[in-house]
Amino acid sequence: MLPTELLMFRVKGGVIEPKRLKGTTNNLKLAGTLIEVFEQHIGRRRFELNEELAALEAGRTDFKVVRGLAHLLSQRCEFEAGGDVPPHQVRERIFALAQGHPPSRRRTKELLEDVARSLHPDRHLAVEEVAAALYADLEDQQTLVTFDPLTPEELIHRFDLAQAQGVLYRAYSLTITARRNEPARYKQLLKYTKLFGLMVTVEGDPKFGFTLTMDGPTSLFASTTRYGLAMAKFLPALLHVTKWDLTAAIKPRKDLAWVDPKDDEWQYGLTSEDGYVSHYKAPEEHDSALETGFTERFAKLDTPWTLEREVDLVPVPGGVILPDFRLEHEDGRSVLVEIVGYWRPEYLRKKFDLLRKSGRTDVIVCVSERLNLEKAGVDPSDFGERVVWFKGVLNPKEVLELAERVAVAEAG
């Protein structure tokens, strides 16, 4: 992401719009030049890189763009103190030997020679190496050792997304409408809300979509922006979900001279059609070989039921359930399917507790006989006859038979 001073945006009618770079020849050329600069400075010190970057932005009206692109590239670098001699050891020796002697150029050279011999008596260590190592761990003296480059197109995409993320730094509420269309990526979405500590309220259904509302503590404590930073980090995960809309309430930047002092809130909106590109890894289609095998066996059946992956979000007190599958009959009936094949006691207790709290009677629970539910403190009788037991392989025919009975009971 980008620091606040490198964010570029405008506000029109209370709506904030972040800066975006077009993939023009000039912009791609600039991105390519910056990438080359970083590649050419591998093995050289940071201050040399900074000097060349400063020369590139000199006289440019778009210097913030140059700095922003360079900042994103710097996040893909690794800097280390150069040389074979630890800088702190060099300083300790020099300061110890220098005590009691008046400073002079001749004395400095003698001192460096003494330190060189004492540090490496078995091999010749040049005075220049000792002098270079003296402050080699200071930031501007560190050496660029690795750089993971991007293509110019990727760098521009990353810049655009970073600007969009930056708008959310001061967000205190976020509302996402995720509509049904392609197989959803809800599980990763919820994974990242938990990872970044976002408090989520879920409403809706799989037919028309789900609304996720995230309210941060800035609504109560105006000086806090930590929750906005969490929302910003969450944004790239959202990009893996198809067909969505986002609206956010933003606390205005009162420190900017051009901001209307009467503004007490800005609005920010994004949609899945805006063309932002995520750099987060796309989620796998299935979580386990168990689920993959179940899907493959189901596909071979001739049945009026359709199997869909993770299209339902079920809100419960203290969390959200995302069932593994949804079975929908051609007549409109539907049943949710949750496969429990993971053995850790903490996981089992939490999973069954959330299922019980949901109060949903249209959920089939498929449980491996290999699990020691009694040891985990779980009583599957809470789910009555809505349990399918399996050993190594989950038989889709048994699940369909139970789905028919559950769907009839729900309809009745």
C-alpha cells in the first residue's frame, strides 16, 4: 500500500475518486524505467538508488506518481548491511581503540588498519572494507540484495489498487453487496475479514445476493484509523468475488487546504466492473481432496438436483457459516450440505456449535466416522436425522436420499 502523502484523489459533490493511471505508452514507459532502475541497483547501496530516483522525478509535475510507483517497487526489495564484517563489531573496536588518542587523519588510517588486523588476522582485510562497514547497517548505506520485479502493466495495476486502498484508510463503515452469478469466493472473503479483524454483519440470500456490513470503531472514536487500514488490506480479497458493489463512508481529510470545512463525510463507491486487479492469490476451487472427490462423483449422477459450491452465507450469533455445498432441485427446493472431515477438537466444537446456533433445519451434516466426536465434546444428535456418516468416501447418493427427505420436511 501507499503512505498517506502519496495518495492522490479528488472530491466532487461529497464523493471521493482516487487517482488511476491509464495504460498509455508514456505511463508504461515510466513504469518500465523505474523497474529497470531497481534491477540495475542490485548489489548497490540504498542511497545510490534513492539518488537516481530523485533525479527521475526532478522537474516533473507528476512526481507523486513517480514516488508512488517507486514506493511499491521498494516493497519488493530486500536490503541488508553489505560486506562480511558486522557493522556493530567494527564500531565497538574503533571506539575502544580510539579512546585516549587525539583525532587526526594519520591516526584514523592507523586505527582502521589495527581494526582490520584484529577482526580478520587470518586474511587481509582492506582499510576501505572496514570504513565501508562502519555504518553499513544504516538505512541509506544498506545494500539492495534482492528485487522481485513486476511487469509495467502489473505495476500500474498495483498503483491503481493502492490508491483505491488508500481511500479506505479513513473509512468507518463499509457495505458490500455480493450478488450470485459464478461460483463464489465467499470463503476467502470471510477468511480475510477474520484475518484483518473486521466485524461483519451478513444479510440476504443466495437468490438475490448477500450484503456484508462492516462497522469500525471510528464511528465511536473519531481519531482511530486502524480499522480503515484493515478495510484497505481487505480490498484485494474482495476482487476475487465476482459481481459486487462496495460503498464506504469516509472521514474527510481536514488537513488539506482545498477540503470544504463543512464536509463531515465523504462517500466512496466501487464495483466489480471497475477493473481493479488483485495481487492476492486466488483461492483454490476446493478445500480438500474429500470435497473434490464428492464433486466429481456427483457430476456422474443423473439427478434433478444441482450441486453448487459455497453460495450461501448463514449468519449466526458469534460468526458466519459458509456451507460447503448447496443442493438445488429443479422444482426450487434446496438443501445445504456441510462436510466435516477435519479432526481437531477445537475445530469440531466450533463447527457444530455454529451449526446448532444457526437454527437451520435445511442443513445436512456429513461426518467422517473416523472423528472422535465424543472426545471433542460434540453431540451429533442435535441434528437428528440430518446426519450422513461416511468412512473414507462420501457417497453422493446417500446425500441425495437424505436431501429428498429434508427438503420434503422443510416444504411441509
